[in-house]
Amino acid sequence: MLKVDEEKCIGCGHCEATAPNTFEMVGGKSHVKNPKGDPKEFIEKAVRECPVNAITLR
Ligand code: SF4
């Protein structure tokens, strides 16, 4: 399950830039719009590179 912790998200937009069909910025926070929107490696990269570790995939 792919999830963004909105409390942690600082709205940098990196996850949306990395996996644009999966994440969407809404009101300055990232949301999952489609958990399988992009190839797995892009989603994993977004999870790994979030500067505040706000995204979890399990
Ligand atoms: S990369 Fe992390 S901090 Fe940046 S918008 Fe995505 S969830 Fe938020």
C-alpha cells in the first residue's frame, strides 16, 4: 500500500515530478492519485528520495 503522511510532507513536489501519474500535489501537499500510475521503479525512487520520508510503500 502506498501512502503519503501529510503531516510530514513539506510540499516539495519531488514525488510528483518523479512519478507524475501516481502522485498529485493538492493544496501544497502530495496525495496518491493512483497507486499503480507509474512503473514500480519510479514509485520506489519517489519513496526513497522524499526528503522527509513522508511516503511509505508496503
Ligand atoms: S517528495 Fe515528500 S515532501 Fe516532497 S511533496 Fe512528495 S511526499 Fe511531500
